[in-house]
Amino acid sequence: MRKCGLVTGASRGLGRAIAVTLAKDLGLHILINFAGNKEAANETKKQIEAEGGSAELMQFRVEDGTLVEKTLSNWILNNKDSKIEVLVNNAGITKDNLMVFMEESQFDDVVNVSLKGMFNVTKSVLTHMVRNRYGRIINIASLSGLKGVPGQVNYSAAKGGMIAATRSLAQEIAKRNITVNAVAPGFVASDMTQDLDVEMLKKLVPMKRFGEAKEVADLVSFIASDKAAYITGEIININGGIHS
């Protein structure tokens, strides 16, 4: 039976680092989810294969529940010799603005990708995991969802909802040998932080630096492994010492 891991938003940045690390550390066949940038997704695939791993592309927008269900159901039906053991809900976007100026679409878009997307993908994989009586679900949350950040009411709401959902779902399915945890990065060097004032923000971090995507990926790899079998319902911070 081929063991697989599905990483949403895996075409670049943190998602790519997680996908490559899971393939290398755990020997998983990686399903590389992407919304539109096939070239970037193929680069993730090339990096996994360069490390001796295997992967395939899986295109869908996580916010489209009908498409998510159709895509994953078809894949499971056509890959009966495979099982998805690890799901990493990483897909997310930012549309920062002060709430007084925030458009309804800016709120909806961010919540639909991060929070509703997590629901859509997890719901579509969950029956598969329950049937196999094994699974690791890891939600990529954020410091914003724990302490709140001005200008990110939408993002903080989405990630805060993800954190609450993590704790609830963990209790629902623990007896099925499925763990559900969230990783909450602080400032991590990525596409999503490249436009920020890095030097100013470093001063807020006790370690005086941004985290690296590989550091977050290594944490995800541990949580996805059998070494973390008794950890569930946890929100694990990786932020260089920032606390609310």
C-alpha cells in the first residue's frame, strides 16, 4: 500500500518546503495541490524527485467545495493501492486592510481560502482516513490567529477559526487513531512576507530574525510522524519567542 501526503498550496513557499520535507523524511508520495500556477507546482515536483521521492500534481481551488470533493473522490477511487495518511492544510492568502476600509470581498476571500478551504479538503479526506483508522491532519495557522494583528481582521479570523476547529476535530476522531494539530508560525521568510518591513519586524522577535520555511517544515514532519502519535488538539507555536 502506497502511503501518501496531500499538501494544499504546495506550489511554492512554505507549502513547497513542507511537501519536499515530508517526501524526504517520511517517504510519502506527495499530492501537490495548487490553484493555478502549474509551473511552480512542477518545480515542487522536480525538487521532490531530485531528493529521490515521488509526487504528482493535483489542481483545485480549496474554496470550491464541489471541485475539491470531486477531485479527491476520483483520485481515491482510481488509486485503491494508495492511502492518504497525511493532510497538511497550508493554502492561504492575505488581503490586509484596516477594518474600517476593508471590503466585504477582502474578508470573504481570505476566510474562504484559509478556513472554508480547510473544511472542504479535510471533509473530503476524512472518511478515507477513518476507514483506514489512521491519519495525521496538520493545519497551518498563524501567530495572527492567536494574538491578532492590526490590519488583519480577516486573516486573524480565518486562522483563529482554524485553531478552534483543530481542537474540536481532534476530540471527534482521536479514537480512530487520527491526530489533528495546528502549527502557528510567526514571521517566516516567504512570498507572503516579502513586502513587509523586515528590519523593523525583526526587532519584535526575541531571536532577532525571521524563521525559515524549512524550520516550519521540519516541525510539520515531526507532527506527521509516528513519534508524535500521542499529540493531538495542540497549537504549536514556532515564532522565535513572540508571545501575546
